Amino acid sequence: MLTNQIFSTAPDLAKVDYGVRVENVVASGRLEQPLDLEQISGTIPGARYNPQRFPGLFFNMKKPKSLLVLFKSGKIISMGTRSVRQAKTAIINAVKELRSTGMVILGNPKIVIQNMVACADLKTRIDLEDMASSVRRTIYEPENFPGLIYIMDEPKVTLLLFTNGKVVCAGAKSEDDVHQAVARIHKTLELKGLTEHAANKPTIRSDVTAKEEMVFSGRQAPEELTCLATTSTT
């Protein structure tokens, strides 16, 4: 009876537009040769290299807008782009930049997408407290942070969910992974009766909800998304 009630008010999930928006793509490429970072730091404008603090060399690229990190081993990491194509282009352009300084680069880097951070909206409120007690692999400490962390096994991503239905997905390897993860968690929430649809949403917003939206939007704490985006590149 309860299941019938859930599906009688639930939307057709196959038709839901979750408004997925990619915020950051981290890619890595590897050259089959070591890199002289001391030399590179003196030839690329704006390059930053301080081996006492960090073993990599940083430099910013304008097209596409991204941050590149180079290591002596020949590894190159790109972050800050918003699509797989841009992430790969950033690494290819970094190699072109090295070659333009007179450096001999043999071959082209093998590029792999390491991580993708994206945002989505389930367009429904979520009972995070009940979700924490009924769904495995969750972490919820509302006294410290208003979001719930859910570790999904397939696809292997980490989701950050808020009561207003906003979702941050980290750890994806492709946009298909993001869409699959968001649709899957939405289905799980519906089946367990953990959602409250738009028709039943209260018109008065609480202070907690306002904080959730600020964190989600990145206006208050963009560092959190950056940390999520770079954890899988080490």
C-alpha cells in the first residue's frame, strides 16, 4: 500500500531533467620522459616552482582556462576545466607550450580522466536523517555540516546530498557516470519513501536550507569542491 502511494505521487524518473552541470574535470597525462622543472620554470611565463614546498610546477593556461601541474616524472595534471574535451585540450596545449620553448618532447601524452565534479538537482526535498539510518555507506553529521555523504559502489562516486535536493557528485570518470549516479540515488530515495515532492514543499525556508544552498552554489566554500576534485590524482 505504501509503495503504491509512493509511485502515485512520484514523477516519471525517466523524464526528469536533473540539470547536471560539470564544475571541474581533472585529467592526467604522462610523457615517456622526465621533465626538467627548473628549466621550464625559467622559460614559461608565470610558471611557479618551489620544490621545498611542493614537487610540482604550476602554471595557468588561458585557452582553455585551466591550471596545469607538471612533475619531474613526466606526469601532467590538468584541473579547472568543465568538460572532458577541454581537459584533454589543456594537456595537449601544455605539451605544445613546452615544445615552443625549444624543449624536445618525444611522442604525445597518454591522457586519462581522473575525476569529475558535477552538480545536479533532484527537484525534491530529501529526509537526510532517515536516509542516514536506512541507507548503507552514508555519513551524516548535521552538527558539523548540513550535507549527507553517500559512497556509491556503481558507478564508483561520492555523492553529497542536501535536504533541498541539491547533489554534488565527485569521483566520476565521465558525464555518463554522473547521470547514472544521480538517477540511481533518486530511484533509491523514491523506493524508500525519503523524498517530498514539489507540491508538498513548505513555502518558508529554514536557516539550514539557506546555508545548504550557499555551500552547494560555491559562493561560500569553493575550496570544498576543489578538495573533492583533486583527491584522486595523487
